[in-house]
Amino acid sequence: MEARVAGVPEDEESGLLPRPSAAGRRPSVAAARRAPPPPVWATVDGPLGLPLEEAEGHARRFFLWGFACLPFLWAINCCYFWPVLRSPATFPSSAAFSRIRPYVVRSAIGFTIFSVVLLTWATTFIIGGERLFGPGWNDLVMYNVADKLGISGFMG
Amino acid sequence: MADAAAATVPGEASSSSSAAATTTVLDSLGEDITRIVTPVSTCMLLVVLLVSLLSSPSSPSPFTAAFSAAAGPGGGGDDITTALITAVTFVVAVTAATFLLAFLFYLRCTPCLRAYLGFSSLSVLLLLGGHVALLLLSRLRLPLDAASFALLLPNAAAALALAALSPASVPIALHQAALVAIAVLTAFWFTLLPEWTTWALLVAMAVYDLAAVLLPGGPLRLLLELAIERNEEIPALVYEARPVDPRHGHNWRLWRERTQSGAELDANSTVEVLGEVLGTNLGASSAGNLGVSAIRSDERVGLAGDARNLRLGTSMPNLSSDSASAQVEVLPASPEISVSVPEMRVPLIQPRPERTRDEEDDEDGIGLSSSGAIKLGLGDFIFYSVLVGRAAMYDYMTVYACYLAIIAGLGITLLLLAFYRKALPALPVSIALGVVFYVLTRTLLETFVMQCSTNLVMF
């Protein structure tokens, strides 16, 4: 909420551009008075993304849904709130990000763990091959499974 | 863009403001054209790659066998009569489904439509995406195991369906990528139809698009008029060229708010709107000032107004996307609705084409909207890509010719949009040019090039 209030002068300055020159003197005076800080955006899309008030609920929802065997939602969470993830803890905007940051960091940790496990298993399966898994390897590989189920022939 | 706007403020001479407005219009239109052409080209390129990789001319597709079996012993299954019957049946089904959509939208069953959209997107991504992934794995002999495949496919399908359905919840780039992915998968499926059926479908859909959008009683025209009347967004999979520059976002959002406050003379609603936007309570004097500036801004008619109107509508999705994100939570709560809606439609050929067909009802003929950013229905993506994919089955020369024809048709449609300034069907011009160029390339250019190379005129 504080960041939202801080963003107001910037919006006013941008909105005052189409005004006539008589009214154009006011933004400079307002800028001299307040010295507005830069606007704070939690998402990679800036003003087109989610406003800061909804970001916490959104990040929390995506993080919790990621536990329903949907780790890609964790990846989306990290990509969407990349500014939150990348901003250093001592940054002035970290006060606004403090409630969003835990969910994004945990999403990053979860997706990293998922990626490591999956890549390890897939790499082991590909490189090991029949030597490591024996004749059962042919039953596990996907195109053989598709042939047995008769799925791949449908569009062949 | 902001610099041009800033330059307009000090000098109030009409000539300088007109020059700045002209520059703004050209920059804005050029940017919009680029943003529309890039995803269309990406979609067509991906379909051509898929067709080249996955279709082998030696083995005919089972759909051909199915169609010939359905047609009976009347010679080859892929004849013109069967193609015309299939195309007319498809168009009739699309028309009926679109009227049903307009009726549901009229009854304000937006959660119903949105739930059905989610169901369609997930079905396309899960089933068609799964099949294409299996074909790719088999063709490339990638030894991916069944467990990894079973884990990755639902994740990718769910993520892309969510990205396509609620643009406010994901980055804009992911939303656009999801729409392109759905279009690529659906277009690839259409290229598996027999050849004459595909061509008949393309021509029939172009004619349907023309009728549905431009006739006074057309279903898509009814939908658009309803949406404009209510100032709502049609729940549809529509690709929209949106800005990515934060400063543009600033100006466009504020500009829209000011125009809205200028249109409504009620002081209370004006204060409420501004309060919602700025997040603070404004005094009466500042609200009055903003209202006065809005009135003054409205007096500027001409190119400047048109340029701002082009950008004005772009900020609308920001407000409607909030309602979209609110309605996302309706999806898990209404599985019955999503199941009951497909039952209303009579399956004509197979369940999968029904879903694919129903999904395109939302997208066909949305065309280009002059009220804001350029919007292109996903059905347009699909049929452009079907045309190029069908050309890829013959020769790459026809691919280049069709691609250039489609982009030229899109450019012509944009020019017409600039003149008429209302929603136009994006399909007829491009499909007509594409088909004509395909036929000419296949009948004339090939012979010409062959004779040139035979006589050593061209190497």
C-alpha cells in the first residue's frame, strides 16, 4: 500500500503531459516538492501486470497449487515475479516485496529440486540404456509404450 | 512515443501538433503490424516444421481411409463432392455453435463460456499435444521414459491452458506463447484431413467469416455489438498486440481513465473511478481539475485523437483481466457446467474434431478491432497455418508463395481496417490470396522454373 501511494506522483506526472503549457508548470513544482521515488512493480510486465496489492495472494495461490503435481506453476511464479526474486534484500523496494518474497523463493527452491530430480532420472535412463536397466528398458521407453498402446499409429 | 507527447506540450501550434500526431500514428501502426505479423509467422513456421517432420507421403493418413470408408465405394475417398459436403457440414456446425455462444453471452453466462474455454484449451493441449509429442519422440527416437512423459505432459498442458485462459495471472509473453501453441496444434491436426476437404474447408470458412462479421444478422456481428454495448470482453481466445513498454502503459491507463471520467458527468462515479485507480481519496478540487482537463483533451479531434484511440483500448484488458482472474476460480467449482456444454452439440465426425471446432467458434471472425489494439482471433492463426501446412505437403515453393500471399492479405486487411475503423474479418483476403497464389505457383511457376533450368537460363 505504501508503494502504491509512492507511485501516485509518477502517474500524475505522466498524466499531465497532454495538458496545455499553462498547466504544465504544476508538475515541475510538484516534483520539486515531493522528489518522488521510482514506481515499484512486482511483475516482469510492469504496469501491465498484477498490481502490488494482488501480488501476494497470487504468488501464494500459485505456490500452493504447485504441490498438486504441478511444479510448472512454480516456474511460472518465479518468471512472473522475477523482480521480486532478483531484488537484493537491502533494496528500498524490499519493504514492499517482503510479503511476496517468501512464496517466490520457495517456488524457486521447489522447482529447482523438481528439475534436478527429473533431469537426473531422465539422464540416467537415456545414458544407462539397456546395459543398466536390462531388457525392461525397452518396456519403459516412451515410443515402445506408445506402440504397445497403439496410440502413435493414430496419426501416423 | 512519450517524447513526441512531451514535444507537443510546449508548442501549441496546430502544424507542429499535427506533425507529431502523424509520427505517432505511423509509429503506433508500424509497431502493431510487427506485433501481429511476428506471431502469425511463428505459427505458420512451426506448422510447416511439424508437417515436414511428421508426415510421410508414402503412408496415407488413417483419416483418409476413414473418409473413404464413410464415402462408400464411390471411387476414391477424397473427391470433390465429399469435400464440399464435409465443408458445408462444418460451416453449419460452426454457425450453430456461434449462435449458441451469442445466446449464452446474451444471457450473461460468462462463467459457463469461460469454463468451456478452459476445457477446450486443456483438451487440445493434452490430447493433440500428447499425440504430437509421441510422434516427435517416435520419429526422432528420443528414449524418454514413460514416467517422465506422464509427468511432463500434464504439467505443460495445465500451465499452457492456464496461461491461455487468464492473461493476468502469467507473463504476457507466456500468454502469447500459449495461444500460438494451441493454434499450431490445431492447425497441424487440420492438415491431416484429405486434400480437397482441406481446401474446401478453407474457402468455406473464409466465406463464413465474411458473412458472420459483415452481415447485419451475423452471429459474430451480434457478439461484437453485444460486447460493445455492454463494454465487456467476449470470453474468447484472441491474440492481442499489447505494449511491453512501461511508460506506454502509464500513459494509456491514465488516458483511458480520463476519457472515461470525461464521458460520465456524474461527480460521484468520477471520484470513485479515480479513487480506485490512484488508490487514494482525492479532494473535490483535484477531481474537478482532472475533469476539466479531460474535457479539454476531448476537444482535440483529428489525428491526435485517433492515435490516442488506437492506444486507448489497449489498456482496457488491464481492467477486464481483473475480472478474468476473479473468474479463474470459477473453473474448479463448475465441472458440471463444463461437461454439460459439450453435450449440447451433436457430434458429427468425432469427439475431438467437435472440441476443436467448438473452440474455433470463439475465435473466428473476431478480426481486427479498431477500438484499441489490433486483435486477431486464434481461428485466423489456425486457418493461415492450415493453408501453409497444406502447401508444405506439396513443395516449398508453394510454401513461400502462400506465406507471402497471406502476409500481403493481412496487410491489406489492416489497410481496410484503417479506412473503415470497425471490426473486419481477417480470413477472406488472406485465404483468397493464398489459394490463388498456391494454384498459380503450382500450375505456372513450377513449369516456368523447370523450363528455365532445363534451358540453363537459371541454375
